[in-house]
Amino acid sequence: MLIYRVISHIPHILFKPVYDLYERYLLEKVKANGRIPKHVAIIMDGNRRWARKLEKPPWYGHLFGSKKLEEILEWCRELNIKTLTVYAFSTENFKRSPEEVNALMNLFEQKFKELVHDERVHKYGIRVNVIGRRELLPENVRKAAEEAERATRKYSNYILNIALAYGGRSEIVDAIKRIVADIEDGNITKKDIDEELLKKYLYIPNMPDPDIVIRTGGEIRISNFLLYQIAYSELFFVDVYFPEFRKIDFLRIIREYQKRERRFGK
């Protein structure tokens, strides 16, 4: 912990050898432990505040946030973390200014199209899933998301879940509606309803619960993210804005996770 406090205040460019040394040290420790999380979820917060700090418009922060996500995918692959779920845009985010929402939607469309042709996606077998209320998305974004899913649906080595127009409460409500419809159609009965059945009706049926939830940006709240799935996830809140989130921050979280005893209420 003391080492981290010192390193975190050293400018990366000026002291890159020290940074790289500490990063390699953490990577070796994490890999040597062997207890690697299977599923990491991230609330990617702080893009706008990072842009404001640099006196840039919000879209600038979101653009660099998307580049950071690409880095994190590489970190997960390096550690063999199989599933990554990221909170990209909530149902509440539609209340932001039309200019920012439009810029974000254009960015989502662009990134989905890039995923279709990204050599890394096909080389490493990364499947893309989009979760949320798609009917709220503009048609161009919806079509681009569906194309990314079609282009990667045969892959299963790694999973990237993108929560878009997503809300945890909305997901539970939508699941209940589908359960009620199946009861009315005679496919199931009320007695069939339990936790395992409900999981089958969530946006991604039977998705493994996240082992770790990370929120960047300094806020300490969940913000309606994966409310059903994170009942026993390990939660980590970091002060850095998402575009500034570093590999050593990620590795320190994994290292701390490895030290925790997960009892699941027992």
C-alpha cells in the first residue's frame, strides 16, 4: 500500500521505468496467486469530468474512455479473465443534453462497426453481447450493435457484455413481464418461479455473476447496475477518472480480490 501511494503520485512519463517495474511486480504476484476472477464488471465513470478538467467537450472524454476500454480488454485477456461487462450508457443517461447523447450514440455506432472488423476480436474469439432496452436506441446504433453480435456469436473464448440503454431495475421488470407472459401461455407455472428460473429471463440468460465490480471516478454507489447479479460481488471504488485508469490500478484490485475470503453469506 505504501509503495502504491508513492508510485501513484509520480508522473508516468518522467518515471516510466519505476512504473513499469511496479506493474510487472503486480502482474507476477497476481498470476502466481492463481485465483483469477472469471467475470469483472466495470462502471466506467468520470469521462466527462476528465474532459472538463482538460477544458474539453464531453465527447472528448467519452472518446478516450472508449480507448481505455480497449486497453482493459487486453488486460483481461492477459489474465485470462473470461467475461467483462461494462456500463456504457444507462436509461437515465438519456436525460443528458441532446448534443452529448447524439455524440455518444455516434460513438457507439462507430465502435460497434470497428468491433466487426477488429482483428483482435476474431483472433482471440471475443463474443460481443449488448444488454439493455434496445428499443430506446436510435436505429443506426441498434443495427450496428446487432451486426457486432452476429459477427461474433460463434465465439466463446471471451465475452464482452456492453450495457447500453441499461438499468438494473428495468432488467428485473422486463424479466418479470416475460415470466408472466410464459405463465399466461402455459409454458411455466407460478410454482416454477425461483432464483434459477429468474436468471433465465434476464437479458443474458444464466450469465455468471460478476466476481468483481469496479467503479472509477470517485463515486461510491452502484447506479442501477446489475442489481440482481452483484448480490455477492466484491466491490471496488477508485478515485481516478476512467480515462486515467491504469493497469496498476486494475492489478491492485485483482490482488486485493485474491486476498479476500468470499463466504457468500455463510
